[in-house]
Amino acid sequence: MPIVRSLVQYARGLLHLPRDIQLFFFYALFSNVAIGAFALLYNLYLLQIGFREDFIGLVNAVSTASLALSALSLGKVLQQRGAWWCLTFGTASYIVASTLLALMTNPGAILACALLQGLATTFLFVPLMPFVIDHAPREQRPTVAAVALSLTSISATIGNLLAGWSPTWFGLAFGLPVPGVLSFRLGLVSSILVCGVALVPLALMRAPRRRVSSTSDTAAGPAAEGLSSKQIRVYLFTFVVAGGLLSLGNGAVVPFYNVYLNGLGLSAETIGIVFAAASLIGAVFGLLGPAIAQRLGPLAAVTVLRLLPVFFYTPLTVVQSIPFAISAHIVRMISISMAWPIDSMLIAETLPPAARAHAFSLRSAAWNIGFAGASFVAGRIIVQAGYAPAFVAYCAFCTLAVAYFALRFRHHPAAHARVGSGLSMSQRPR
């Protein structure tokens, strides 16, 4: 079959990438296991120990606010230490902080550990795309970025499945109640152990361990050459503001979505399957992102992909429906997996290397400040008024973010360029 042959050729093309990039793929496959597990199970764990959405919102706010504060300084650390060091430090720190968080029941201790986890997560998330830009061949960056992000989605899928089913397995093995505090805690810890495997490929890398982030203008895309300092600030500001607006919508919904599904009658096991399926579907669709950007142009592709979930979350403002709720989550994951690498490659094409690290770190800071504030406010509103206002906020802020981004980049040549996707499904690299 032609599509099978194309997929085989695509896979063979990935095998011709540099050894360190292949190790990076293995890192991506395990790096998000604990993140996926905590996203699914930790809020339900908090419910088991007696907390509600208002405290859940506070925990998420503390974690993401600390992430934002550390992201403000990460640009300088990326330039000084490089993406490899940041990823290694972040993964190790995240494992330690998450282990502590899974063991705590006191409110103050939970908040302190959530703060530490947020600080560590910055070093795990933000350097991902800078690593691709610094160490992947320029013509293959879009594909490497898409594959890496798809693998992080698969990694989150593994975490979702572990979090959804391991409490039941531990309950059967040790006679623990499910749902229950100890069975949920063991589920979280098991995901942290699997996440530890991500440190192995990082340790086996060669060139990234010796080289910090690029500061040479030869790594810049053609559209980034010759920009004035004012133009650089304008484009950097656009990425940061658009990310901040998106975060306000996502922060109002994402931290509570497993609790929302649980309130609709879904068990932890079923929610785990839903989250895992959404991550896996998003990972598969994410591989098509470079091809869509090549066909439509980056700006049009990002606009369509970012707006798509809005049409699925809008019905949830008036209808409480399990099929609608599941569909909305799946579409949101597809949107993230396809749009995020396109957006990140736009940063690579429109900003010179010296500004990229600051763009990624400031965008992360804006995202997490907005996410923290939105989750803090939304948790209290949900307790008082239900989930409809949160879904309204999601739709409104996502639409506003897309409109602002499209308006600011509508005349930029890189936003409309049909950039090659690097590795296609019909052609191996030479």
C-alpha cells in the first residue's frame, strides 16, 4: 500500500538523522510520563484527601506561577549552559519534586512541593524547541520538532495509562481501596520511576553535552536577517502576548478537566483511557503539522489549528455531554500537537539566535503567569457557578489570541512561506 510504503520511508529517513537527535527522540518518549500521570491523577488524589476545586486551583496556580518566575531567567541560562544541561537538570529536578509532591497530604507541604515542581518543569519544557533548533539540521527542524512533540504526547499517553490503571493494579495486588489515597499515590510514584528512564539517553549524548545554545547569525532564518532591534522586540512581544492570551483560556479549563469528567460520571480508569487516546491521536496528527504548514503557510495553519477546539468547547457552555466533552479534549490535543511545533519554528525563522532563547523563556513565563491566574480564579468560580464560565473563557481568550497573532504577522513573509518540512513521507534525506 502506498501509505504504508511512505510511512516506512519516513521511518527510514528518521534513522538517517544524527545519533544525538535519535537519542533526543528516546528522551522525548519518556520525559512526559510523570507529567501525563500527574495531569490525570493528582487532582483526583487531592479529592481523595479531602480538597475541592478551589484548593486544586490554588495548587495549580502556585505550580504554574513558580514555573513562570523561573522561566523569566531561563533565557540567560539557556545561553550560558545550553539546552542539554537545562533538560538534564530539569528532568532530574522534576523527578525529585514530583516524588515529594506525591507523598504529601498537608496543605502547606503540598503547596511548597508544587512550587518546587513548577520550578523544575520550566527546565524540562522550555528547552525542548531550543534543543531542536540548536542541534537538528536546519532543513530538518520542522520534522524533528513535530516528531519530538508527538513523542512527548505518546509519553503523556503512557503516563495517562499508568495513572488510570496502576491504582487498580496496586489495589488488586495489595488489597487497597480504589479509588483511594494509597492506590493513587502508588500510581503517581510508578509513573515517576518510568520518567527516570529519560535521563539515560541524555547521558549518552555527545555533542549537545559540549555545546551551548547557538549565538551565530548563520543559524538564523532568512527572514530574521537584518532586523532592527525595534522589529525584533515587536515580533518577540507578539509571541509572548499571544501565548499569554492562550494561557488564560487554557488555565480556566485544563487543570480541572479530569475533575469535570469525573463529575460527569467517568471513573479514573476511563478518564485515563480518554486522556491516553487523546494524547496518542494528537501525536499521530502532530506528524502532519509540517506538511500542513508547507501547504497553507505557517500563519494560516496556526490560525486554523488554534481555532479548531473553540468550535468543540462552545457546546459545553450550555450542554453537559460526555461525547462532547471527550471530543473537545481530543481536538484540543490535536491542536496543540500540530500547532505548537509550527509556532516554534516561526520563532526560529523570524527571530535571530540571540533573541530566540528570550522568546521561548518569556513566552513560557507569560503562559504560566496567565495559566496560574486563570486556574486560581476559575477554581473559585467553578465551585460557585459550575464549569460553563470556564468554557466561555476558554473560547473567548483562544479566539482573541489567534486574532491578535494573525493581525501582527499578516504581512510577515515567513508567516506565509511554504517552508519545506525536512523529511517528507515520500523522500529520504540524502
